[in-house]
Amino acid sequence: MVKIRQAIVVEGRYDKNTLSQIVDAPIFETSGFGIMRDRAQMALLRRVAQERGLIVFTDSDGAGFVIRNHLKSAIQPEYLLHAYIPDVYGKEKRKSAPGKEGKLGVEGMTREVILECLRRAGAVFEDGETVEATQITKQDLMDLGLSGGPDSSLLRKKLLKKLDFPEHMSCNAMLQALNMLYTLPQLQQIMKEL
């Protein structure tokens, strides 16, 4: 069991069950889209975020990004970290069929993938480990053709696929993830290879 300083918010009880077997941290559920109507739960998440920080750890499908974006708009960004799982196609063991988009959710990820996602998000582990973000700017994305150009959307999709990032990431979310994982020179090299 790995102890993490921040609290974590996930979509549902199966995600919570999976994480609770791997990390020692407060884990909250959004009850899927229920968080959009639950003022008391949102108030609690805001307070927890201010007290110890909150890691948003939703699935990489469209629904997960709707929930993530709702939390982003409701909680001050300086209290949030975002953990992104890779797009892995398949179905969870408990299900008879894959989800709508055919991707595994948080509950379907291995221990190693979950811990790596938390490290990349900047989670502070009991031993003090954290990942320092490098600074890639929006201007860098424009210079590389990833935003502001006629083919930017297509180029971003190619980059997301190459980096095994969720396909529904917004430009801002992609920038945040890039800053957690890559330096500008590394990104420039990746873009040359695309």
C-alpha cells in the first residue's frame, strides 16, 4: 500500500475499490454524473481540495472527461491535480461487455499503471516523491502546429495517439499532461517523428 498526501476523486465504487487496494489516501466518488446535482458532495470536495489537495482520476472516455471538466470548473485549479489513464481497449472482468467506447476505466488498470498515472499527475507519496513539471507553453503548442492552425486538431489527435493519451483530451488538458511528462526538447523531437 502506497501512502499519498492528496485525496483522490473517482467516478464510482469499483474505481474506489481498485484504488483502495493500492493507495492509502482518502478516496471520494462522484457517483458518475451525480456530482453535478449533489451540492453537499461538491462542497466536501472543495473543502478537501483546499485542505490537502485533490487528484481527479476519472476514466478516459467521454463521460469521464465531462465529469473531470465539471470538477475543474467547480474547484480552484491550484488545489487540483489531474491523473489520466491511457486509452486501453477491453472490458473489465466484472462486465459482460465493454463500455460504450470500448475502453477500460480506472478499475481495469493494473497497479503499475495506476501508480505511474499518480506519479505523472504530481501526487506526493509518503517518501516525499513528486514529479516536477517542466514548462511547455501554449505558444510552444502554436509553434509546433498543435493549436491555432488549420490542421491543428488532426495533428493533436496524432500526438495523443502516439503518446497513448486519452483521445478526448482538450488542448489545455494535453498541455498539462505534456508538462508533467515531457520537456520542450522532448516534445519537439516527438513532433519531428510524427
